[in-house]
Amino acid sequence: MKEVDYIIVGSGLASIAFCEQLRRAKKKFVVFDDKSQQSSKVAAGLYNPVILKRFTKVWNAKSQLELALPKYKELEKLLKIKLNYKLPVYRKFSSIKEQNEWFTASDKPVLSDFLSTKLIKNTNRFIAAKFGFGEVLHSGRIHTKQLVTSYCEYLLKKSQLIQEAFNYELVAVHSQYIQYKNIKSKYIVFAEGYGLSKNPFFNHLPLIGTKGEMLTIKAPDLKMNFILKSSVFIVPLEGDLYWIGATYEREDKTHTITNNARQELTDKVKQIITCDFEVVEQVAGIRPTIRDRRPLVGVHQEHKNVFVLNGLGTRGVMISPYVAEQLFNHIELKSDLDPEIDINRF
């Protein structure tokens, strides 16, 4: 019989952030994952404190960034890899009216730390942007695919990752412990992304799930060293590659890539850049989205040693360290959860 403090189901951004809380506190834990959920791996990994469609601040943006960025720096040291690519986000203006709306927003106290008041002129002849750009400050990209892959390898080496599907029917919940196969644990945390929809402990929660498809293109002439936001995001990677995304599909809940999404994304890219490019990859993932756009964190109504950590939506890079710390402190220190993320709101 193996005894641990925590069983964690899932190995995406939420799981990694919670594992880091446990590692720092020297707690014993194992992670179950069967690679069925892909949203963390296929995401662009942007940390961007502004909703650029409406020029409004992301929920808790400042405190989330202050907490998250040091955590990713610590992960870089632990895994001996580069994760944080600090890049400005340029919002492409489509009119003088949008420019004025940007500068009006930048005067607001909640946005003044994040929106530059300087109009940036376009100097790249392969980008169609005659009205220029507005720059978002304190932005960048976390290489989420590298993070998930490297962290799973790290857990494997420490015999803390079990690569198999989790069978809910084999969970025996007792008042003082959880029994799963040959593992006895004080607590279990479900951090399985959209996989939560099939979880009998928490499938009553209003997890919607939104499919997103993304492209990687190769554009040798573009030479762009910033993240561009227009009708889609164009994110520079390495080797003249760019991440393009993403689509939003509420009905299709599969990881199957589609020709419609490919056409939609390529058509939008062609309206933004004028140089030749080729599509080298297309991927899909299901974002764990919630109607009120807040995470799902909390304890099961009946079983007080069964927890959920989910619903990070499109901003997992920024939100995951915050919600992981909230849940850890709630379990270990008996502190109250932020009411905005507590599942008791439903």
C-alpha cells in the first residue's frame, strides 16, 4: 500500500500549479493523467492583463501576474528550461475611432498600468496596419507545451506520475482518507480540464467547454518580434514560426481538427499580413470554460476530502498559480476561498 497526502487527477496548468504548492510544502503526492485533455498543451500561453476586444482589465490581473511570474521563474530553474518569453502585445487599430477608444481607456486608473499611451506606427511592410498599434504592457508568453511535457518528465523520474486513465468507480471515499487501488491518500484533487464533464463527483457544475483550433504557420519574411492582436492573435515562436488562434466552437466537443476552422484562421491571417506563409500544423483543444468566466474551486458537498480545481478558460497561465494557492491554503490552513471562484456560488 502506497500512502500519500494527495492524489491529483490531470496534468495541465492547474495541476502543475497545485503540484508546485505541494512540492514547496514537502507534501507527498501522485498525479494521474492519460493525455486525454490537450488544452494546456495547444494553448499559446499568453499572459495579457487586458481584454483587447473591449479594452477592459482582466479579472484580478495585477495580483495574478505578481503571483504567477515568479512561479514560472522558479519552474524554469527546477526544470532547467526557458518558459517565459516576455513580448509586448500590439493591438492593431482598424480606425481613428479605435485609437481614441484606446487612449480613453488608458486614462482609467484600472488600466493605466497596462496600456501604453504612445501610438506605435507600423514599420513592417508585411503587416497591414495603417492606423498603427497600441501596446499592452507587462505581457508575454509561457511555453505551455514545453512546461507540461517537461513537468510530466520530472514527475516520471520521481515516480509521481501514473500514466493511465483514472477510473472513478474505483474511488473509495472514507471520512479520514481516500482509497484508490493500492494508494491511500488524505485528499484527492480533480484538475482534469474539460474531462471534469465526465466526473461523477463534480459533473453537476456548469462546465461548458469551448473548442478552440489553432494553426502554426511558417512565414520567413514576416520577422515580427511582438504579439499581434487583430481578428486573431499572431504569436511569434522560433524559426520563423507563428501561432495563430484561436477559433471558438461551443457545440463540437472533440479534438478533431476541421477544414472550416483552418479556412477561417487562414482567411483572417491574410487580412493582417501580406507575405507568403504556409500552414505547418493544426491542433485543437477543449477549453474548460464557465458562463461567469470564473474558475471552479472548492470541496465536494458531501465528501470533505474531495476537491476540484478547474475552469481556467482562456487565461490558465495567469489564473492557475492564484487558484492553486487559494485551494492549498483552503485545505491546509482552513482559509476561506475567494467567493468569486468558490463552487458554492452555484
